[in-house]
Amino acid sequence: MKNKKDNEAPFEIDVVELKGPPIESEWHPSQLKGEAERVAYLTLVECMGGLGACFGSKSGYRMDNPDNLVVFNANVIVEGLEKTWFGDIDLTFDEPKLKKAAEKIGRRVYVLYEMDARFENAKTPKLENAVYSTDGKADKLSDDLSFYYTRTKAGSIMRRKEQEPDKAV
């Protein structure tokens, strides 16, 4: 092993030069273009809380709520508008808030996974991949998730319980 001077790292450092255009900055409410977007944004903040709502530890939240339908870093898109809200959403608890917002706004509201409305998908979010959508009255859970989640008698979205296999007598 070579002797290093006190101010040198004990390992080699490669410098990487990034090329190409910089990634666009994150979405911010100041980018809202018209009155409809401002009203939708304010309504969602009123119903869901501030932008970037975070449950803290994702693994801890999942352990505490194993049967809930949770979308971390979700993006909320209002029909006909651009991204209007983002943050963690627990659809088991937050669905009534989303329905209320959609009804007040008067447009369908879509909940998307993070990557379906960020970076290369920021300008044209993938609404076809929506985890959930509602217009305040009628709602839709994605076909993929409908296999794993169901409604309780109280109406909440919860993970389906595994069925006991029929036992031969």
C-alpha cells in the first residue's frame, strides 16, 4: 500500500462529466397556469393537506398498515389539467378526501405512481396507469390492484384476505 499524504483520499476518485440538458426542476405551484389549475390545487391542499405530505418511514408505515393500499410519492392529476398535488396517499384512509376534492373541483382526479408523472412523463402523465381515479361519485381502482384489494363492508379499500384452501374430508 502506498503512503498517502494526509490531505489525499485513501482511494481513487473517478470524476464523471454529465452531458446533455439538465433535468427540469420539480413541479411547483408557481407553475400553475390558469384559474382552473389554481382552484384545483387549493381544493386538493384543503382536502389532502400540503404538498409533499410524507408518512415518514415507508417500511414502518407498511408494517403498521399492512392491509392498506398506500401509494408513496403519489402524483395527483386533475382531468384536463397538469399535475396538481403530490405526496404519500393511503387510499384506505384518504379515498373520502379525494372524492370530496373531485366533487368540489368538478373533474375526475387520478392517483398515479411517482414515475408515471415525473421526469419524462411530467408533461404527459400516464393516466392509463392510474392506481385510482374518482369524479367524486364513481371511482375506479386499477385492474391490476383489483385482484389484490377489495372493499370492506364499511366501504374502505383493503388487501384481500387469503382464502383457506378447501380441505378434503
